[in-house]
Amino acid sequence: MKQLEALAQEYRDGKIKEQHLELRVFSDVFNSDPEKVNEACRAGELIRNEQVASRAGVELKEIAAASVQNGSLLNGHVLTGIEKKIGGAVIPMGVAGPVVVHGEYARGEFFLPLATNEAALVAGVQRGIKAINLAGGLHTVVTFDGMSRAPLIEAPSIIEAKQLCRRVVEDMQLLQRLDAVISDPFVKLKYIEPYQLGTKVFLRFVCSTGDAMGMNGVTKASADMVRALLKELEGWKLLTISGNMCTDKKASHINVLQGRGKSVHAQVHIPEEVLKQVFKSGVTSRKVEQVVFNKCYLGSCLSGTISGFNVNAANALAAFFAATGQDMAHVVSSSAAFVQAESDDDGLHFQVSMPSLEVATIGGGTNFGTAKEALKLLGCGEFGSSPDDNTNVKRLAELCCTAVAALDLNTACAQAAEYEMADSHVALARGEKE
């Protein structure tokens, strides 16, 4: 197409700004036809891919071929999904299951999609699932639901700072007025947690966000509420819309104590006979208990672990996040998981708690490509109609916790069998005999 090639040459000559490439393709080549927005975005990324490959002196054909079409049109504006797109990245996806779950929101048998490059991970989840199923299934509950953002504002004096901290907790009419100024229909203010440092006041807004993870919505809502609040507070000022008391995409203990996203718990009782049947010879409930205590608590304390005492929760979590289109940066905060393993007369009581699991069934990468199919596989492909209508994301949270519990159970048992974890990785990743 001559018109497209001419536009590509303009781009190569630096006559088209980077952020305007897809819009120019959409308007100049496709005449702003709403049905052609994905074609325009695809053409734009191929132009950019070719330019980058040429300047770098490499071929990027696989990256170009792996594209996920996540462009859209909103009020005449072309939204490309991400900036400077040149294609996509491919991660192999496996599936574990079916696993039997007795949850508040996840009930029945489920296949768990896991996207990873690590050999032994899917096999590890599968073996954990085998033990869980033979034990009758995993029980799960959700105990907290809310997304937070914590703007930092400054008072004229420490006295006024103290007064506001008390007011945002006690004045229900103020909370109602602040909730009323939120412009996003899928965000609703639940409560505010204030923290004072001298004249500085951190306001940790906690909101309902429906089936969305809610970070962008709560950020926007926080801006709405702070603007309204500062109109009433003479001499106050905003220092930052996010003061790191949220806490977003960082390891922090406040998320463990207060919750962020979803707080999910899972438990299963594995009879001694099931441990013998599924795992290596010599694995007993007492040995697993010793591994979890000495590794997850004694070793983690000595190493200075900030939040979360587990075997390898981030491993299953990252694979589950990649498969279902979650925000991968939230692995760092969502993996603050706590594992408990207690031996009793009948076997092993195994528990996993995830206080700050940040997931979604709508928004971000959940709307497109393979992630959309993976969510449908999990029975979580829908979304509610209000901030409080979010059974889909709660089901997803319970299934995510299930994947983590299965892998941590398996890995704890593998380490209770002494060298098995090392030997199995060698066998599955390298094809070498144990």
C-alpha cells in the first residue's frame, strides 16, 4: 500500500512523533474507520518493529509475529494498549489440574493455567494437586476485599494534622461527601486510614473496585477526593498522590496487616497415607513440619525477610499472573504469603495465607488474547456491574491461592525428601538422570 509506505518513510525520517504513529495510520490510511482500529495499530507496530530492527541490525520477526491486539478507540482517540509497541512476547503455558476446591467462590474442579519458562513448576503444582485431591480437596476463603491508594498531604501545623486524622475516621458525613465526588462508577470509598508524621498526613483510601484490580481507578478517585478535601482545608497542600503507604508494587508489611486487593486463605489436611502414596519414600507430616518451620520461619527471619514466609509462592504466582494477564509488578506484593504446616495424629494440616493478593478479571491484560481464554478456563471470564459485584475476581483470587498452595505443598514435601528438589529439576530441565 503506497500510502502506508509513504507514512512509514515519514516516520523513519523523524517527521512523525512516536506517540502519533498509530493515530496517523488510523486517520491517513484507514480514514478513521472505527472498524479498522486494530488494523491501524498492527500496521503501526510493524512500521516501528522494522525501524528498530533496521537500526539495531537484528531481525525481530518472532516479536512481530507474537503480537497481541489490545488497541481500542475511545472518544476518537486511538489507545494502543502500551506505548511504542513492536510486537509481543511468548511464554509457554501449561495447565495443572483438575483440582478440587471447596471455596466460598470457587467450588468444584478447576484447571489452572500457568505460563512459565521453568521446567518442573507445572509438574510440581500437579503433584501438589494430586495430594490435595486424594485428601478430599482444598478449602479457601476470602477475608478482605479492597484496593488502597495513599496520597500525602501537608498541614499548616501538627495540631491541624491531628484534627484531620481524627476527623476522617469519625466524621461519616465527610466520608459520604468524599465518596460522592468520585467520578469512576466502579470505585466506592469504604474507609480512610490516616497516618501522621508531624505536619505530614498519609490518607490511605480503601475502596471497592468491582472485578477490576482497581489501581488506576483508585488513583483517579484519590485525586478526586483530595481535590475536594483541600478546598475545605486552608493552607494545606498535596505533596504526592501516592505516598507509598498504599503500598503499591513494593514489599511492605502494611499490606499484610491491613490487606490490599484480596486476603485469601487455603487449608487442606493430608493424611499420612496420602503423603506416602504421592511423595518420595520417607516423607512424613513431621518432616514437612520441620522443613516449613526451619526454612520458612527460622531461615527467613535470619535472612531479614520483610513480608511473607513461604517456600516459593512467587513462583506459582508469577506463572498464574502471566497466564491470566495480571499486572506482573504486583507479584512483589502479592507473594507476601504465609505457609503453615503442622503434624498431627492423622497427617499434615497445611495452610497458606495471602493477605495482599492483587488480581482482576477486567482491565489491563485480562481483556485480550490468551489471558482472556485462560480466565474463561478458570470460570472467571466475566465481570460485575458495580463496585460490590465482584464474585468473579474473588473466585480468581481463591484459585490463585490454590496454585500457590499446591506448589508450596509439593516443594515442602520435596525438600522433606532431602535432595529430591535438586534432582527433579536436573531431570526435568536438563534430561539428566538423578
